[in-house]
Amino acid sequence: MRGLLIFLPGLISLSAVAQLTIVPIAHPARSSARIEQSFAVGDTLMELPFWDDFSQSTGVPDTTLWQNSENVFINNTLSINQPTQNVATFDGITRLGRPYQPSATFTGAGDSLVSIPINLTSVPESRRNTVFLSFFWQLKGNGELPDEGDSLRLEFLTMDSVWLPQDINGDEDGFALTGGIENLAYDEDSLLSFRQIIIPVNNAWFFHEGFKFKFQSFSNLSGIYDTWHIDYIYLNQDRTITDRSHFDRSFSSQPTLLFDPYYEIPAHQFRKNPGRYITMQTAYGSNLDDQFFPMEVNHILTNLTTNQFVTSDFDFKSTLQPFELGKAFSGISLDGLNIAEDSVVLESKFIFKSGDKNLFEVVGSNDDTLFLPVDLKINDTLTTSYTLHNYYAYDDGTAEFAAGINLIGGEIAVAFYLEEPDTLTDILIHFPAVTPSSDGQAIDIKVWSKLSEDPVEGLLHLQPAVIQNGSRDEFQQITLSPVMVSDTFFVGYRQFTNNYIGIGFDRNNTGGMSNIYTNTDRKWDQNNRLEGSLMIRPVFRSSDDFVLGTNPEHQEFKVYPNPVSDKLHITGHHHQIEILTVSGQSLYLSSGSETHDLSHLPNGLYLLRIFANTGIYTHRIIIRR
């Protein structure tokens, strides 16, 4: 047992110390459509070949290829130097972000990746010794190193419906990737690398209509302790034990930021100093072939709002070494980028001119080339979109973990930098579901001009709010009384519980790492442990975009108490009130009496509209019991 320590970088037990820690969250419950295969969706069987590089899936494995595998996390951030975009990660938790057995003190079966049934009876007996399964694997990556007693095993389903462990070295216990430091592999940059394995499918028990293969992790079941990654799985006939070369070039991880250190920025702030943000993007590619390969790379930037090219197409020539993973390709210089609109969506697209075609095998005594119904060009394009609107974002909009603290009175702040003074109107925060739930917890939203040990010095704004847990990519919008900010400013919150409150944590952008600050012992500490960005976004809406907040010219209305538990009192002449959710759903409508019973409404943040002869006035109220 590891005791309380969880070895994701910076991840420790919540009961250990009150510092910034990361915890698992639910996987996205969706999967993108993928390329057309040699079987129709809904068929119970498929024919060879079986191929998946996960580049067309998001969050969970493609259900046209995998079954009962939703706890495996498809992502592009937890591995290092992966062969293609996205990998299948076995992380020891369910899709909902929960341990399989929270109190377990033993190793057991966790995540599993199970293929759909594959018809192997169509393989002629004379060619059954040419059926092989290959895949790339990595342990740890950006996760935690499995211990020696942990493993990722491969099993095949026999015609008697028995899962049989597989081996390549005559091991009676079957083939397994085992944990422990001795299994680490390092490349020339001292980064953990992927290795490829090929395994024969040559037992007569496997050649039936319902053949399946399964990757099964065995690890500590009490949390996210052990991390394995699988990529580029290929099962077919007419192969050999040395057939590890694939005529395929691909992009792998996401490109570097377009507006470093931000993922997205307000358009009007960008226009004040474009040169501060524009960087030359870098994309990363792989060669899965055993031959040198000359490459042409295109980088195209398009303004999707006006449907115009921002930059012209160009060809960049380079050479990929045999089996080279993670080669960097620099994009176009964007020094002349000009944005005139107040809201723009830019698309950055890298394209390999690789010559990739359909998957093929060389068969027969005449070395005939047989092309198969798998399009290898699908991983040759890397497309990323960026929005220039009215907010700053270090994050890309998707959380891999939650990051937070578990100390009453503890504070978290994120630093942002302005080119000119501006009016802060809203804060967007992603509060993912964690265990125990933080939904309904009260916090104080804060805005600072500087961080100080003095709790008052530098404080520009404070207002109460109630947390609303959202899905993986959902932000809670907290509208402020407008706050003037300039130069460097900080936004964040203070909590009133020792329970853990987590904010969405994006591992893609490490540029936001040093802009995170925590206050857990009456002094502010700059983050230097957790690599990633908190999903907190300051919003700068123009004056005609918002009406929320108490208008200082109409202080004749007094709304109290706020927060309110049951009865809300409103003084001042008015003829009607309405209470709405922050998304605009009307929940309560009443005449202009002074006292209103709100005991039927759940805890949360609401909008109160007061209708008077002089106009309609909007306030924010919190119901808390």
C-alpha cells in the first residue's frame, strides 16, 4: 500500500495538507463519429481488419469498435509523445471519476477495453498463423507510475467463452505489462516513450465468430493510482511477428498556443498589443514506418467569422526518421495578424502531405498489395479553434482533473494581464462534480489588484456566490457589479468549508501554471507544482451587454437578508417581483409585498427582478440554509 500518497504530479491525499491538489473527475460522456469501417453500426460481428488509433474519439472509446469500455478515458493530454492524436488511458477510476472500491487495500480488476465480436472463421486455415495483434503502450506518462504488483493484461476470448491470458514468451501466466521502475523506457530527451508489441493469434480456440480481445488493468482500486496508455491497435491477417511498421504518418499532441500564455483573449485587448500574444505555433508529428520519409506540412489560419484566410497556404519540407514520435513542426509567422471584429473565431489547421492511403498488407507469393477499408489519412490533419471575444482563458474548455483546496477560509486566485484598463463584469468558473459534492457550497468571489497578507489591501470586489457543479465543459457564470481593473489583476474565491472544492484543471496549457496562487496559511503561495491551468475566466462585457447589479441611482430599494434562508424582505415602492435562475428560468412571481416566502426554492444563486414605475431593476440573491 502507498498510504495516503497519490503520485500524479502534485496530487496528494486531501487529508494530508491544505494545499492545492488535483483529484479525478468524470470522463466526458460522449464519443465522436469515426471513419466508416468494414461493418455497419449495429452489426453484431465485424470482419478483419480491426484498427483504432482513437484519433476520432472523444472522452470514451468508440462504441462501434468497443463494448463495455466506457471507464477507459480517451484523451490527448495524459500521455507523452503518443504515436497519434488521442490514446486510451487506464487510470483506475470509473467514467464518473470515482474509485472502484474507495476503501480497498488490495489490487483488483479496474478499467477494461473490450473489442466488439470479430469473425475469425473467415480466415482460411492456411493463413491462421499470419494473424497478429499489435499496439503501442506506455506506463505513467503524465499520470502515476504503477507499482510492481500492478499490471495491464491482454486476454483473448475462446470459442468456449473463456478469457485466456496471452503471452509472447511462453509465460504460462499470460502476457502482461507490469508496473515498477524497471519497465520505464526513455527516449533521447529523457521523456517516457511508447513501445510497440505484436502478439500472434494462433490458437484454434480463437477462430470463431465471436472472438474478442480485452485489455484489463489490475491495480489499486481506491483511487487514481496507476496509469497506462494504449494507442494504435491493429489486428489483421497476412502479418508476421516482425510486422511492426505501418505506412502511416500522423499528428499527435495538440499544437502550442496561438496566443501565449492564453488560449483565448478579448478581441479589444488583443488589438492594443498584438505582438505581445502572437506566437509561431508548433505541431508535433509521428512516423510509424521503418523508413525515412520526406514530409510537406501546411499550416493555414482562417477567420471563420468572415470565412477568409488570415494567412496564405505554404509548404514546409522536412524529414521524419524511422519510428520517430513527437517531431516538432513550426507553423507560419503570424506577426501581421489583424483582427477588426469584436468577436472572432480563428481556425488553425496543420496538414500533412504524407502520401498516406488506405491501410494495406502485402500478401501472396507475388507480394501483391491488398488495400483495406481503413483510411490512414484521418490522422494527417490537426485542427484547433480559438475565440477572440470578451474573456481571457488559460484553459481550452475541457478539464482533465479538478484542482482545489480543503481548508476553511482558504483562497485561490488566478492572475491576468491587461493591455488597457477595462471593466470586469462577470467571472466564468468550471466547478466539476467531485466527491464529496461541492454543489450548493457558499463561497466569496473576490477580485484583487494585488495579493497581500493584509486581507483588505488590494481587494477590489467581494460578493457571495453558491457553487453549481457542471458537466466537464460547463461554466458557471457569476455576474458582478462592474469592477474597474488595470494592469495585473487577480480573480478567485474564498471558501467556508474544510471540504474539498475543486475547479476544472486543464492539463493542456502549462502557461497558466505560474499564474495560480493559493492562500492557506495567511500568506499567498505561487503554484510551481501542478502543471496546467485553472478554468477561471474573467469576462469584460460592454455596457450595453449587461443590466445586472444594483444601480447606485436607485438605492430606494433595500433587499435583505442576502443570503436568505426563508423570507426575503424588499422595501421601496414596487408593484411586482420575479425570481429567476441565472439561466433565465422564472421560478417565482408575486405582487409587490414587502415579505416573500422563498422556503420552497433550493439553495443557489438567483436573479431578483423588481418592477417599479421608474423601471425594472435586477439584483442577485443567494438562498442558503
